[in-house]
Amino acid sequence: MTQDKKKKVEHLGDVLKNVISDIGKKKRFSEELKEAWEKAAGKKAAGHTRAVSLRKGRLAINVDDSGWLYDLTLKKKELLKKIEEKLKNKNIKEIRFRIGDVKKPI
């Protein structure tokens, strides 16, 4: 085995460690986000919603029907304040509600 091939194999191992670590961090944050949303929205509303992404300070929440979409939109400022308190280090600036799938992904 040449010196170059050996370095590539070691480098690949480092890459795999980083990928596995990143997956673990994303999963932990996903659970943290789910818990924070449930506490902010309340159990009943959380049963009709699912936090699906957080990008550039925008939290996207899927809602299962238009009634819940309307109700949560009216409470948006209050919910944003509550979730900011729970996830202080994530700098959430906005919540966007949309009709979508609320089932837990497989």
C-alpha cells in the first residue's frame, strides 16, 4: 500500500466519525426542538402539529388542518416568545405555519 492510499483511508475514517457525530447532533436537536415546541404550544396543539425545520431563524411547523392553522397563527407572537425561551441559543426569529404531514417520520 502506498503512502497516499494509507492517508486516504485514515482521512475517510475521520470523515465517517464526523458524519456520525453530525447525525447524532441533528437527532438530539430534533428531539430538543420537538420538546420545546410541545411545551410552547401545549399538548393538544402539539398533537395537531409537527416542527419540521429550523433554517435561518425560521421555524417551520406543519399543521394538520386549517382550523389549527388559523388558531396558531393568532397565537404566533406568544408561541414565538415561549419557544425562544426554551431554545435560547437557536435565535428563532419567526414561526411559519403550513398545512402538512404531522405524522412522525420513519
